[in-house]
Amino acid sequence: MRTMAIAVGTCVLLLAGGALGAEPSPTQANLQAAHQRDLDAHARYQAFAAAADREGYPAAATLFRAAARSEQIRAELHAAALRRLGGSVTTAAAAVGTVRDTPFNLRAMLSHESAERFGSYPRAVRQARREGLAEAALGFTLAHAVERELVALYQDAVGRLDQLRAPAEPLHVCRTCGHVARGAQPPETCPVSLSPAEAFERVP
């Protein structure tokens, strides 16, 4: 009996070890990658904002801070989605990358976000749908919509660099999805997540 108990216990441990060492699904891997990318972008845009403040670009600094907060919110959303799928979230030290002058930094941000919009998120949505993970697919779809709006903001900023030394226009970020809205007051309803105005925070 003791031998049988040991054998059964060993089998259970082997099965548990196999489950713990199982490879993540493609969508789990996409969520982990998106989480880390957004953490990296959050740190990078904070550094860009500090540079813009030093160089006398208050409007650019506010835009960078809004972008950083949006990335932080989406990083948290990806992590939560990964946990709901039974995955574990790993976080590496944020890679800030190159920080130069504000015009260069704006173009770098536009390039990064355009790649996310046209590459990473559409592929992640398709993969989640193939796996039958509707919630993950919706999360990636909302993140893609936020990126689309952000790319438009960045394109506008790159096109009017001379005006970015003026006082910053008010920007608000939706805490539900990371959408960035212009205006003295937040919209009554977030166009991406449909959250009420109370879900928005003003960017300092």
C-alpha cells in the first residue's frame, strides 16, 4: 500500500509539473508581449515628456504624458486578461530606448504606434478569434481602436511642431481603455469603451 501511495503521489506531482511547465497559448503569449510593450512605451513616453519640459515644449510634454498614461492603462488591462486565461504575468525592466530632442521623439512615437496599429493588434485579434477567445479578441480590438485615435493625435502633433511650444491644450485619458480625448472637459461617453465622463482623468 505504501508503494502504491508513493507511486500515486509521484504521478500527481509529475502531472502538476507538466501543467506548470506547459507552453502558453498563442493568445497568452500575445497578451504577455503586449503587456511588456506597453510598459516599455509608458517608461519611454515619460522620458519623452521630461525632455519636452526641459526643451520648452509644454504641449508636447502633455501629449507624451497622456500617451504614457494610456500605455500604462493598457498594460494593466493586458495583464488582467492574461490572468483570466490562467496565465502568469512576467514583467521585465522597462526598455526606454533612445531619447533625443522633442521633434525626433514625436516621430519615434508615431512610428512605434503606427506599427502597433497596423501590425501587432490586428494579428492578435485574429489569433484570439481562431482560439475562440472572444473576451481577449475584444480587448485587443479596443486597444487597436485606442491606438488608431492616438496615431491621429501624433500625426497632428508632428505636423505642427512649431505650435507645440504654446501652452498645452487639455487632454483627458479614459481609465477604462486608455482613450485620449481633447478638450477642456472629457466627452460625455468614451467613444471606445462607452464609459461615462467620470471614467476620465485630466492629464497634468
